[in-house]
Amino acid sequence: MEIGQKVKVRGVIDGSMPGKMVKQIQQNPVGTIVGYKMLDGSAVGVVVKFDEELSTWFFEEELEQVN
């Protein structure tokens, strides 16, 4: 996955996400990769920005490419 690529969140919503982010993902789960986030020293997360100027990170397996 590369910066600038469009991706769709695969229905991953948990209690740790703010309500505004949950609502965004439910309404439109498509966003753009804007960067990467180093996690626990071995894993890398993907930072996704959505239409509402909201952004958060996901594991790659929680995302799928949008053509």
C-alpha cells in the first residue's frame, strides 16, 4: 500500500474509536493513505484520511484497495 492510494476500511469499528470516526466509516469507509505509523517496534500501521478531514491508522489487513 502506498501514500496517495484510495482504500476502503473492511468494517473494523471498535470501542476505542471516537464516535465521529465511527460515523465517518459507517457513512463512507473510503479514504486516502497519507502516511505510516510505527507501532510496537515491529508492526507498521497505515494512516488513512477521510473526507471530513478525519484521519486514523489501521493495520494493512483491515484495508482493501479501491480502484
